[in-house]
Amino acid sequence: MLGASGYIGQAIARACEQAGFQVTGIIRNTVRPGLPPGIDWRIGDASDIATVVDLATDADAVIDAAKLPFDSINHYAILMAALRGTDTAYLFTSGTGVLSSPTPDGESHDRVVSDLETVDGSTAPASLRPRVEVEQIIRGAADQVRALVVRPPMVWGRGGSNQIPALFESVRRNGSACYVGSGLNSYSHVHVDDLADVYVRAVTRGRAGATYHAVAGEENWLTIAGAVATTAGGSARSITMHEATDLWGPQRAELYFGVSSRSSCPRTLADLRWRPRHTDILLDITHGSYRNQSHLA
């Protein structure tokens, strides 16, 4: 498994091991305390294509949850070529950012994209469009490789996430949980353990060439910021996109809070027989895994 030591990767590795798989996790540095037990941790570099090919061709399945630079698109073409003629399944982690629509004033957006639809990425932020090209390489190899794509939405739970800690960060820095404009733009979401279950099921049931979403619910940023404010003892406040860029940096401001990314998962529900068990993101913020995290200090 690539990216097994990350937030999402640890949950996937843990779920796969509990499902009875023998899991090998590639980690860049020394194995550190707190990583899931029962994993065969090996030092390696997921961006080194020779290392990846060597490990992949020796595995029954490769789950790729690594955060590799998507400007190295040829990396994936080489890997797909190496897997042709083998029985190795390959699960590539993308994200629903590729189907997002710009909402720079926090306006609501009606567009909901299912995992049955073909997405060209034309509405996505420019930095994510290479990811669409990678998806096309993965699906394009499906006639010879059992390769498929998993697109997580906003992931939460176990005190992690990209977006939720950023909101707590805004409370620490200026006393308010900030949202952009009206805050009515939405990101579909899923608990990290439910997402991990998608991968476990896709290893055995996933269809070559398929794209799988994982959606447990949806909340707008105004509502989520309110929950963060309640938990952190601050207030919720609207800011402009310019202010958001100053606060979080241009990439996080645009990709996390300046878009609407609403998705649905009929293919996942049908093919993988998946159902989410955790659906209340607000309760987890106010009374669950986020209450005792360091970002409240």
C-alpha cells in the first residue's frame, strides 16, 4: 500500500488488516509510534517508480493513497504498463475536487455529480486538472488491468481532516471560525473509517474501469463553521476570498472553501454494497473526536 502512513492511508491499512489481508505499507522514514499494528512496514519512496513497480507486480492488489505530484503523469502510465498481464488490482485515490465548481462568494450550487458520470474536470481548479488526466490513464488501462478510481469527498473523523482543522486554525488565529461569503457552498463528506470500508470492498468487488464515490452526507460551510465555533468557544464569521487567501494560503482557500463539491455514489452502493455507518459530522465536531484535539489549544 502506498501512502499507508497518512491520515486516510492509516485507516485503510487498519481496515484491510482487520479484514484479513496481509498489508505491506510503504513509509518514507523510520516507522513511528502510533501507526497501525499488524502492517509490514517497509522503508521506500512512493515517488520512485522502480520501487513501486517492483512491489506492485508482487502483490495481489495495490492501494494508492499517496500524495504524489500530479505533474508526474508518466509515473502512472509506466505503472499501468507494468501491471498489464498480471492479476494485480490497482486502486487509485483521486478526490471529488476534480468535479468541483467555483463558488468564490460562498454561494450555493445545484450541481451534484454521481460516480456514474464522466467528468472532464473543466470546472475544477486548474491545479487539479492533471488529476483528471491521471484518472483517464487508470481507467484507460482497464481492458488489461483491474484498475479503478476512488474519489473521496471531504473526509472527517478520528480528529483528522483537511478542512476541519483549518477552521479550528482560524479560531486560534483570529477568534472566529471563518467561512467564505455566505457560506452556503457545500462539500459532500464521509467518515474516514467508512471510506476505508470502500477500499476493502473494492479490492474484491470493484470493477475494472469504474469510479467510486463515498458519500455519507453534506453540510455547508456556514453550518460547519458554527459547529467549530461552538466547540472552540469562538464565533463564526464571514470573510472574503481575499481574506481567506491571507488566512489559509491560496491553495487551501480555493480548494477547501472556495468551491462547491457535491457528489453521490449510486455505483458504490450497488457494486460494493457499501453503506456508511457514521453520518453526523456536526456531532463529531461538537461532542466527538475533535473536542480534545491539539487544535483546540
